[in-house]
Amino acid sequence: MPEKQKEQLISQSGVLSMGFTKSMIDKLLPPPILKRNPHYASSAPMKLWREDDVRSVMGTQEFQTMAAKAAARKAASAKAVETKRKNAEGIADNLIASIHVTRWDIPVLEEATLNAKQEWFLEHGNVDMATPNTETLERWMVNFVRHNLCEYDDKLIDLFGLVGKEELYHRLKTETLAKIAEVYPELDVECKRQAQE
């Protein structure tokens, strides 16, 4: 007597990968078989469907129609996101182009940076600030220019809520640092270092 073939079961993620949406699963498939999760005993039971049932439903006209509509919605949504992303990139291009870095003489910039940093230390409960080494001072100076001698902070706010804002924030910072390096060639090495962060 031939051995009975073991019934094949498909998880919810497997069913979704076959072209179903969650609403299609609810409408077209029978209730799932619930099994304890072998990896996480305390988690919700796994939802499983018989492969034969899934394949049978996939052969129906109703599934084909619903799957086509779902694919069209997904494509339209992806296109809308891409359009928003391109619009956001255009906005970022304009913001970056409008950033102007003001040049101060290095001794003036150094003094203003140290005064601002000393003020920051006092505001945060530190009485005095140790004299920084050259690398630290250059880092502070670049940050001072970025936040006080150009429109970086204002432009940063303008990117809020745009699609892909994390990438746009990084790009705005990187290109602002490049502009600072052009205006302050003395700080070129530090600008490049910060751009890699």
C-alpha cells in the first residue's frame, strides 16, 4: 500500500508571496489551521493553509480579478511614492543651491566659536571649558559655521515630512560641508571628515 503523502501547509507570509493580500486571504481562503509557533512558544499561533486549498483558489476567476486589482493598486502606490521622491529631490536641490556660507576671518571665527562653546558649557552646568586641541577646535568651528553662518538649519526644517527625508538630510549636510570647505579651505579636512560620518 503506497505511503500517504504528507499534507503541505503554507504560512501566511508564503500565501502573501503568492499574490494574495490579507483581505483576499479573509475573503477567498477557508479559516487557517492554527499551530503553535515552534520557535516562539509565547507568541500567537501560526496561521497555516493547505497548499491544495490555496492552489485551488488561485485557479478561480475571482482570485485572478482581485489579484490584478491589487497589483494595479500596488503599482499606482509605488508610482505615487516615486513621484513624491522626485519632487522631494527637486526641493532639496533648490534648498542646497540657496545656501550661502558667510566668510569670517579665521581669528574672528575661532573667538566666536570658543565663546559660543563656553556659553554652551555654562548652560549645561560646567563652570569652565578645557582648551581644545586643534582637531576639536576645527570640529567646533565647522559646526559653528554650519549652524550660524549659513542657512543650513532653516533648510533642514524645510525637508521635514518629505519622502526620503533621511537621505535628503544626509545630502544637505554633505553638500553644506562642501560649501563650507570652499569658503574656508583651512577647514577642508574637517569638513571632509564630517561628511563621512
